[in-house]
Amino acid sequence: MLTPKHVFDRLFENFGNQHWWPVSSENEQFEIIIGAILTQNTSWKNVEKVLETLKKEGLIHPEKMIEIQTKKLAELIRPSGYYNQKAERLKIVSQFLLENDLAAMGVEWMRKKLLEIKGVGPETADSIILYAFNKPSFVVDLYTKRIFSRLGLINNNSSYNEVKQFFETNLEKDVELFQEFHALIVEHAKSFCKKKPDCENCFLRKNCKKLI
């Protein structure tokens, strides 16, 4: 019987370590949090451009993010799309981080507090917990649903929390495993399991219910 761990092993065998989440500033934790917000509804390439701009402006610090005018911040992050909304969210999150010691919280309480922030949904919250704070909270995205519904392991109509629970129930709660699995899912979705899938060359094709 196919399990999430079997899929992980096949993905890792074919793609290797993804070294994700990429960071390049001294304040890695805050950079990851910024990236998790900026990547909403846009590509990572656009986020990388914006992060480079923010680094040059010396804004990879919550204090600096709060001080800058919202209008100027919006212009700096324009390539990420929805820049007015995201500028507001970056400021709200920055203020929240200065007022709350998230690192001292358990996963469930941290997730609850993050989801109370305007503009932070489940995927963003789990990304922050998993990558910025290195605590086990599985990240679910559209790629996850696409691949695992095609493999017949989940229902494509399942809610975010149902899919999250499926993975966390069937995997050891290990930070490195969750991080690597999420990155491998993204890579497989981009390489083979696209909207229009490349089933012929996919190494998971024998297990794919889409082909049956």
C-alpha cells in the first residue's frame, strides 16, 4: 500500500536534497517570515527580486519595517503583486513579532496566534512555523493536493486542515522531514505533475490513479 513516506522516498531518490528555504541575510528568521507573506499569489522568482531590494534598503528587521512609510514599502515590493495589501501585512506581522515571543510557544498555540493576524492563512502560518521557527507543522499547498489526489491518497476536495492532518498522522513529526517533503512536492509538481501532467516520464506513474 502506497504511503506518504513511500512517496517521500521516491521523490528524494529522484530529486535529492532541495536545500529549502533559501535565505541570504543575517536575520534569516525574519527573512523567511517576509518571504512567506510575499510569496502569496506569486512566483518565488518575484519574491527573490523583492527580498534583494529589501536587503539593499536595510529592511530585513521588524523595527525598520515598521518605521518605513507604507506607501514607500508598497513600491519596493511591487514585483510581488498585491503590493498594497502585502505592505500592510508586513507591517502588522513586524509589530506582532516585536510584541510576542513566538519562539517560546508550542506549535498549536503559535499557529493559533499567527492565524489571528490579518492576511495570514494556514499555508503562510505553517510555512512560518516550519521554516522560520523549525517546529513541525506540515505545509499544504495546491501542489500537495494535486499530486496526492492524483495518487489517490487524498480527496481533492478535502480541506486544508484535513490534508494537513493526513500527513501529520502518517509521518513522524520531524522538522527536517516536513521541510524536505514540502520542497520535493513543489519540485515534482513543477517537473512532472503540472496542471497538464507529464505522465509519460513521471517516475510515480505506476501509482497514479489519474492514469487508471
